[in-house]
Amino acid sequence: MDKPHWGYWCECWTEDLNDATERPTLHGSFDAYSAPQADRWVAVALRTITPALDPEACDEAWTWLYEGRADTRRALLLSEPSTVTISHGNTRITWTIRPALFLPLAHRQGAELPACAHDFKPHATD
């Protein structure tokens, strides 16, 4: 990749509903290059965990898979963020998908480093 390009930044978070002092925990992230790839990431995760979910959470998951997924895809194609949330027992699981502009990373091959880069001396580890 040598030019910026649009895609979607996806994350999966969990939150303990019984502990208001605990912050949500990030469990995974994914950079998708198309709306179908982004919502597929959530769909695969939901299908994977449904056997372990309680009946109510399982229903929430399958409702999104069969009905809500089209709304998510439509929102993404309009460059709008989307969120999918299910609650299992005391845990809330949230997947977020946001449009993002991915920038190419700079590389150092064939480039001259600034003189100060050679002045750095790593400290010995204890």
C-alpha cells in the first residue's frame, strides 16, 4: 500500500455489567477493506460463540445475523459507523465498525536516517 485508502476499523469489547468501576476490555481489532469484510468479521465471531451463549443472547445474535446484518451493511456503505451488542449473563459484548482512512506506513529501506538516529545508545538491561 503506497497511498491512503478507505476501509473499516473493527473492534470487539466486553464489559462486566455488575462492576461499574471496571472499564470495558478490548479483545480484538481488525482492519477491513470493504463493508462485506467488516460485517463478516462480526458474523463469524457471533456464529462461533453462539453455542456458548445463554438462550436470550443466542436469540440476539441470530436476530442480528438474519435481520440486523443488512442494516449494518447499509450503514457501512453510507460511511456510517455501526455497533452490534449482545448481553450474556453479566457480560456485554460489543462489536464496533467505523469507517477509517488507512495511511501507508513509512519504511526505512533506501532512506537516509537523520544524524541524530546514530547518537542513540540503548541502555543495558538489568
